[in-house]
Amino acid sequence: MTVGEAVAMVPKKSKDQFVIYVKAREYVEYVVVDKNKWNVFIYGDGIDKTVISGGRNFIDGTPTFSTAIFGLRIETILH
């Protein structure tokens, strides 16, 4: 299972805390936590053991604000 798949299992707008434990290894992915995923706690085995990385960078044309490994997706509602 990927970290993103685990995040997808989080119930929307839950008042209960949802804990995701990420086992020691390197995960190459981008994790997006939708704004409707409340009370999410993600932790791993340590800074040198659980690594989540990706390859987006400014030089390849990705804006700096889009290079984060973890991101919060905020959808704009137009009135």
C-alpha cells in the first residue's frame, strides 16, 4: 500500500483521529491530503528510516509551491 492509498482511506470530516503508520523504507510518491480529511496523523519509524520523496523540481518547470511531497488540496468555491 502507498501512503496516498492510506490517506484515501481516511473518512471525510471525521471528528475521530485517524492515524497512519508508515513503515521504514523509501516511498517515491506525492501525498495530497484533501481539506475534507480531518484529524489525520501520519508518522513513521524515524527521519532516516521512513523517507517519502519525489522528483518534482523548479528546473524541470514545476512551480516551487508545487514541489512539496505533502500537500493540502484546497478547492476554491466561487460564489
